Amino acid sequence: MLRRKSDMKKVIATITALVMGGSLAACGKTSSSSESAVSNPGDKTIGIAMPAQNLERWNSDGEFLKNKFEEAGYNVILTYSDNNATKQNNDVIGLISKDVDLLLIAAVDGKELSKTLDEAKAKNIPVVSYDRLIMGTEAITYYVSFDNATVGKLQGEYIKEQLQLDDTSGPYNIEFVGGDLADNNARYFFNGAYDTLVNYIDSGKLNVRSGKTTFEQVATTDWLPENAKKDMEKNLNANYPSGTQLDAVICSNDSTALGVTQAIDSTYNGSNQPIITGQDGDEENLRNIVDGKQAMTVYKNLNDLTLVTFEVCKTILEGNVPAAGLVDSLPMEVTYDTGSYNNGKKYVQSYLLVPYVITKDNLQLLVETDLYKWNDDGKYLSKVK
Ligand code: GAL
């Protein structure tokens, strides 16, 4: 008896995966399930490539993943690439030359690794795309992330609710601040938010004074706060003369929200506090949320993401095919998706976790993840190191 729509989705996904699963068995170091040799983890090495350490979240991802695999007995080589696509490509070439048994990559630029990863495929090294989809190569076996369009949609819906767009006449002034052009996720974040608000923009209830309404126009180089600050200061000086109210800014993540908040502090002359969105639950942004300088952040539980990623990789390393059935063994809500993320070569089998909104009213949810704790002042949160 299928109780929920999601059960039906799982049944369909399972059937799909059983059909696809046979083809997958041919594309990696896998053996038929009947002979699946539970290999000794100590003989296996995972190559993990993270994009940078100057953006808070990737340090946590790298450490969580490394610890998870090493606790299970695997060897790990972890690289960070200073947000430089060329450096990351060289880092991955290095990992392949060390004959790692699996590559786990959060790409700086999802389009820059295709040739190198084709070599990984030739050496039968499975490649799992972490958080950001790697484009243009058949080598990608699985993609593990959050539903990225939902991240943006949550931000757009939050603005819609806070401005009561269906119950007030407006007009309201809004701006959009996106992520890095090379980050495949960033476009999903922007589109998720923009598509949620486009009808209000078209009707004139929401007014984008800068005229910047495409992802390319609102992208922030390397996601860096200083670049978001500079872009927003320029926008405010050009389009928000003294007394002009800016009601909301959709920032795709917390590092850009930090820069926008700094620009509001330095350059905005309006009497109101614009509603600013974010993503990731970075420490300084959580302080700004408590202090009312940022309204919300979309939180993606990295413990959950690393756990799902570990289970997918472990299944592959043991010579099995993860497919749809894996989600039934996981303690959190995960959607197995085979029709959303096309990397230019194929629809990549994806495991998508569920993001959620954090405001000053539900910060305790972060503490309950065991990844944050209340400071002694009982007012601000810090990450559990
Ligand atoms: C995205 C990631 C976000 C965001 C950004 C900056 O790809 O999904 O969590 O923080 O990168 O690193």
C-alpha cells in the first residue's frame, strides 16, 4: 500500500534504476551484486577535491567527508583549489596519477574538468559530483546535492511572504545578487528565486531599479563578499538616490549576503532595513540574522550531505550500484532523481536532499543538527569545531 506520493516516486525511481542500473554496472569498478566483494576499505583511497577554503562552507564539507571516510577505514587525499579552475584540474590530474579508487569533486568550474575526467573514466575510476554538477563528461556516475532550484524558490517565497505581495499593492524595489558565473548551482539558485517573483516583476508590483534581471547581470565573481559589496555599492549610488527605498535583496548565499549587508551599512540612505536573503548558515551571517541585518538563510545540512555522499561512494567501492533503493536506508529525506540534472552528456543519477529556511525565530533547529551551539551569551550561535 503506497501511503504517500513520495512512495510512488520511489517505486518509479526504483524501476527506472533497475533499468539503468544494468548499464551502470559496466561503467565503473563494479562487479555483479552476487559476487560483490566487500573490499577492505584500507586498500581503498578516496580523492576529494573541494573548490576553496576562503568560503566557509567548503572547509566543513572537506573535513566532514575526510573524517567520515577515514572513520570507515578508507584512505583520503583532500585538496582545496583556491577557487581556481586550472589549479583544481591539476589537483584532479594528480589524484588520478595516484590511482585513487574514487574521485569526489565539488567543482570550481563544472565545465573545466571534462577532459581530465574522461581520463578517469578510461582508468575505470568512478567519479561522484558533490554539490555542484560537473558538466560535459560521461565519467560522472552520481550527483549528490540539495535541490538547488528549491534553494532559490525558498528565497523568493520568503520575500513574497514578507512583502505580502498577494495582499498589498506595492510597488516595492528589489535587487538580485547571484553567485559565480562558473558555478552550475548559481544559475539554479537565481532561476528558482526569479521564477517565483517574475509575475510580480512583470506586473510592476516588484521594481528592479537597476534593470539587472538576468543571472549574467547579477553574478558575483568567486562568490566573494568584497565583490558583492562593490557591486551593490555601485548599484545603490546609481539607482537609489537619497530617500529611495530598497525593500529587498535576493542574495543567493551568505558570502554574497555579507557583502550586500556591508554595502547597505556603508552606502544605503533609506530609513528601512532591506529584507536580505542568504544560504549556508555561515557564522557571521547568523549573527546578522540575530541583529536584524539579514532576514533569513537557506540551510543545507552538511552532516546529511556528507552522510549520503559517503553511503553512495561506499556502495560503489564495494562493487554495488547505489540506484534508487539506497534512499530507503537513509535516515533523512532524500529524493533519487534521474530526470533533472543533465550535464550535457546525460541525465546524471542524483540524490537530492531538502534545504530549509532559518530565521531568528528557529535558530534552535541549527543547534539540533549538532553542528552549532549557543554561545555563552545565549544570543549568538557558533559552529561546533
Ligand atoms: C554553491 C553552493 C552554495 C554556496 C556557494 C559558495 O555551489 O551550493 O552552498 O555557498 O557555492 O560556495
